[in-house]
Amino acid sequence: MISVESSSPYRTILVGANGSAGSLAALHRAALLARISRAELIIACAYDSSIGARRLSPIDSYADAERLLRVTARVDGILQSAVGQAEALGARHITPYAVPGSVREGLLTVATDYAADLMVLGHRRAGAACDAVGPLGHVVANHANADVLLVRPRHCPGPECEDGDR
């Protein structure tokens, strides 16, 4: 008999986290898959790295520094919470990663750096005008060297959901 753990094709699973209903659903699925396959779970959260990069007056620079502190504190909070949730779901080898820059490029870079064989993303409902997988899913699916799994949030009740997830 072949066990699921020994036959799993996934050694490194990357999940994008931002605190939205879609990313929480993706985290849940990724953590369960990591537990089952005994894979390393990389939890990545992207943030705007252009803060503080401009030449500004001292007052503007101070405001930018304060904003950067708030952003990094939020990212740290998202990652800490995500690690706790993944551990509660049984994932064991977890690496949180704050990614400076855009979500698209950041996730692709982290996937390459860690040789991820599966990327798990939350599906964000963007409306009828957007193609079926959405802009992030489309870019990742076309450029990643890994399998891509899009997860829909199932427990979000309606229009009050964060980011319009349903």
C-alpha cells in the first residue's frame, strides 16, 4: 500500500497571505496539503517597498517612515496570525516571508527562490468583466514553474466580505 505522504508530488508549498477571506481560505487549504504531504509551507505577504524610496523633505520623510512602520507591523501581524493558523491545522515546517514589492512579482520570486512545486492563492471575485481566474491567478498561472491552486472562500456570507470575496 502506498501512503499519501510518501507519494505526494509536493515538497514546498507557497501560499499568499494578506488577511482577506480569499487568502485565509488559501492558507487553510495550503496548511492541510502541507500537513498531508509533509511539505514545507512558505507563507508570503507582499507589501509596498517604494515607501521611503523618494527624496522628500524631512517632514515627508518622517511621514513615510511612520507609514513604513505601520505597513511592516501589519505585515508582521498577518504573517504571525497565518503561522499560528497553519500550525493549528497541523503544518509543521513553516517559513513566513515578507515580500517587498508587488504581489505578482513577489510571489513568483519567492516561488523561484524556494523552488515551490505548488502555489496556493485565494480567489478574489473581481466581477463579470474579469476573466475566470482573475488578474493575479492569470499572471501566476502563466509564469510560475509550479502547479497553481486557486481556492474560493466558502465561509464568507456576502457583500460585507473583505475585498468583495464571496
